[in-house]
Amino acid sequence: MCYLISVSALGFDGRVPEQFRAYRLFATPTRNPTVLHALGGAPHDITDGHCSCSFYLPSAMGDRAKAKINAARERYEKAGWSQAKIDRALEAKSRSHSRTARAPALDFPGAIGALVRAGADVRLLCHSYTSRFDEEVFDVAPAIMMALDSPAFQRSSFPTDAVVTLGRG
């Protein structure tokens, strides 16, 4: 199972692959029928050379970490720990989660920002594939608008299976 982000940059005068190469990412024309239909234009699949897993952070990952912290708090309270001891344990657990959480290693938001600043109408679609990238068919949710400066987009965390239109904010 891999995530793959596909991007359409309508109105961009340059070459999309060269734009992403400046950010150490690869852009290849997509052949997936669902993506071609949903994004329009000439969409490209954006990868680190294999898939988009190294720079896409599923939004549920942050929610899971918070849920684990809350569950630990409840366990510690039931065990009769003092508030100071609970706070120290949760701080240590939180630091551990932040060190091990997968963080975007490549500047995908920077590459998209450059396209928008160059005048492109940028739309993207992320999907978690369970079969071949060029063959898997999937349902796409209604389009949503996201600002370039939104915290979620800056973390490379946005909904899957929905067309996301990027604007300046």
C-alpha cells in the first residue's frame, strides 16, 4: 500500500517535471483513469522516485498520537499516579511520538507554492493505492479549497480521495 499524490497545474507556462526536480521530487505524467478524469489538464504523479509516502503525512496520524496520549493519561489516573508524575510521563511520551512521527523529508509544499506563485491553478489528488498506480479505480469526493499557508498543507497533510484546490490563502 502506497500513497501517491497527483498534481494538475493548469496555466503553468513551464515544464512541471523541471519545477518539481528543483525540490528533489519527480513528476511523471499520470496514466490513472480516475486521476485523469478528476484533475483534468495534464496531471503528473509526484514521487520521491517510488511513491509519495516519504512526504505525505496522513491526517489521521496526528489524531492517533493524541488518542494514545489521552488513553495513557486515563490509565495513569486509574493507577493512582500523582498529577506531577502523569505530566512527566506524558511529556516523555509526547517527545517520543514527535521524534518517531514520520515527517515530510522533501519540500512538497514549497514546490506547490512555487507553481501557485507562477500563476498556475493547482489541483491535487492523493490516494492510498492497493494495486497498480496506473490501473486502480476509486471514488473521488467533492473538491475542497485549501490555502497554501494552512498548517495542514504545510505539513503535507490533506484529505485523500478528494480534489484539493490550492490558493494563496
